[in-house]
Amino acid sequence: MFVVKKNSEMMNKTFRLPVDLVKRLTEVARTQDVSVNNLVQQCCEYALGDMDGEAQQDARQRT
């Protein structure tokens, strides 16, 4: 289960996201009392950690 953490060191990076996704992220961040940046980081880490081994290897080969 995904659990939102509150402390994390950040680095600036710009991404373009759909408006509806930003709204959803903003609402979840507000209810969990974390920044949107922190929430996005945790979502990315969770998604990457949940990939199966073959998908991770394929993703690494494409970069």
C-alpha cells in the first residue's frame, strides 16, 4: 500500500502534466499535508519500485 512520507530532499526539475492530474495531485497533497513536489516524488518512486524486473530493464535500455 502507498503511504505518503513527509520529509525528503528535493532538486528542481520541470515537467508538463495534464491539468486534471495536477488538480488531483494538489488535492491529495493538501489532504496529506505534504507539498505537491514531495507527493510527485513519492508517486514516481512507488511506481518505479512496483515495476517488474523485465519492465525496469526495458526502461533502462531506452535511456
